[in-house]
Amino acid sequence: MKVIRELLRRTLATFGLTVIAVIVVLAVLAPVITPYSPNEQTFDGLTLEGAPLPPGGAFLLGTDLLGRDLFSRLIYGARTSLVIGVVANGVAVLTGAVIGITAGFLRGVVGAVLMRFTDLMMAFPALLLAIVLAAMFRPSLWIVALVIAMVNWVQVARVIYTETISLSERDFIEAERSLGASRGRILIQHIAPHLVSTIVVWATLGIATTVLLEATLSFLGIGVQPPTPSWGNIIFENQTYFTTAPWLVFIPGVAILMLALSFNVVGDALRDILDPKQKGRG
């Protein structure tokens, strides 16, 4: 595909795609490549004093405070982060796109009500709202995904709303109206295709935000609950060993950073490729 070829010509985008591909492959093959179960407390996983083991030997990345293999938990945690990132961001983008298109195309009372509701949701800090919602429900993987989707759709709705209004006022849309084209035909055949690039870019960039928000909620103890591993709760569980066993915090932190950064650089490259108006902008 042309878009893929364009992405591969960009060094940062190629780096991002490589990192994402490696993490996805590791997550999919987790049962095959991990030497231990993510929740297995190994007999020799702690020192004689009961401290975590450093990286090396039988444990590639060391062990955590319960003697579990950090490498195995990190790989299985990638599954959790990717599932939440894709599912939560997918729901958020779909919700925001539907609301934005509906409000921008219909306008009037319907559009005003939808956008005032969007503005109301945007007035709340996303992290604070996510914490409140997560605290109201029993945290689990799917509840966390739903909570993140509920706070992340508003930016997408606002952008799609603006794009839809701009497209609705273009000359070719006015020409279609003058020729008697139905509203459904105009929306499906002329407006929606022009929004695909914007939706794709937001779908890519939003995964990075979703992964970071999931890690934040898990770190605060209201995200994915142990023993299910996620990169955020791995840091949360082992934060007391930050000074004596820094790898327990540093390694999952780097994993979160690399995944979020990779989706960001790929999303930026897609924006430049799919939207010519953005080319050359830093």
C-alpha cells in the first residue's frame, strides 16, 4: 500500500512500526516465549533475605517482590496494555466520530445539544473523571477499558464535528444538494470518505494516550487488578523497592514510554501522509 511505503520511508515512523510489531508479536506469543507463568512464585525467585533477584541467570529481567519472573509478567502485561489500548480507543473513536458527524451534519437543536454535552464532558479533567468512574465500579480489564473510552471520546467528537461542518459548506456538497441528492447520499458518499483520514490518525494517536491512562490508573490501584499483570500495576506493586531494586520500576516504565512514543510517531507520520495540509509542519 502507498501509505505503508510512505511510512517506511520515514525513519521515526519505521522505528515506531518496528517497536509496535515487536511488542505485538511478543504479546501474541506470550505462552510460548515466557519461561514461567506470570503469577508463578518460583522457589528460588528471592534472595535469602527475601529480596527480589536482579536481572541475569535464570531470570532474564530479575524477579519481583513475590519472586515472580519479571520478564514473563512484562510480556503478559503487554497483552493487557494492548487490549485496553485498542478496545478503549476503538470505542472512544467510534463514539466520538458518530457524535461529531451527527452534530456537524444535522446541526440545529440536535447538534447544539450534542456539542454542549461534549463541552460539558471536556470541562472535567480526564484523569480525575477516570478516577471517579473507576472508583464507582469494580475495577477489571473491561471496566477499565470502558472507563477510558468514556473520557477519551470528547476530543475526537470535537475534531470530527469541526471537519464535518467545514465539509458541509464546500462547493461540491452545495452542488450535490442543488442536484437533489438526499442527505443520506451526501453523508455516506461525500462527507464520510473525507473523514476517514482524520479518524485513522486519531485512532492511532489515541492508543498512546489510552496506554498511558491505563498505566496511570493501574499505578494508582484503581486500574487492572492483580494478579492480572499490566505495566502500570507492575510498577504499583513494586514501587517500595524503587531504591533497592530499581529495575522493577524502570523496565516497565521504559516499556510504557516506548509503546506510547511509537504510536505517537506513527500517528504523526500518518497525519502528514493522509492530510496534505499538515505536511512539513513540525
